[in-house]
Amino acid sequence: MKICCGYHVNDTHIWCGNLGSANGKDVFGSACENPSQYISWDSVHYAEAANHWVANRILNGSFTDPPTPIIQACYKKTKL
């Protein structure tokens, strides 16, 4: 649940791509080493891994009731 990009320690927030100061030292808000393990990129935007998770569930239909894969979602059922 941590933010992937930026420096966020003990109420000190240096946003992604910015320089700042923390405990008297210059700090750069860089990206994490393994973004695929994070949900939030910068506390506002989802990380790529989270976007993939949501998109896969939209495509496979698990977010609809009843579950309907996207390839079937645009077809109108006709009565026989």
C-alpha cells in the first residue's frame, strides 16, 4: 500500500521527480525499484500493476452482475 514514486517518510513528502530536504539532507523523489508490487504510483494515480488488475476484471466480466465477459457485453439477447 506504499506509494511507488517519491519520498514519503515520517510526514515528509517529496513528490515524484522533485528534490527536497529531509533531516537536513537533500533527497530526490525517485521511483521505486519494483513498481509491479505497488498499487499507487504517486498517491493519486494507480501503478501499472493496479491498472492491469482492474482492466483484467473488466475484460473477464467479474465486475458485472451477472458476470459477463467484455466480448459478450455488447450483444443483445433475443427472445426465442
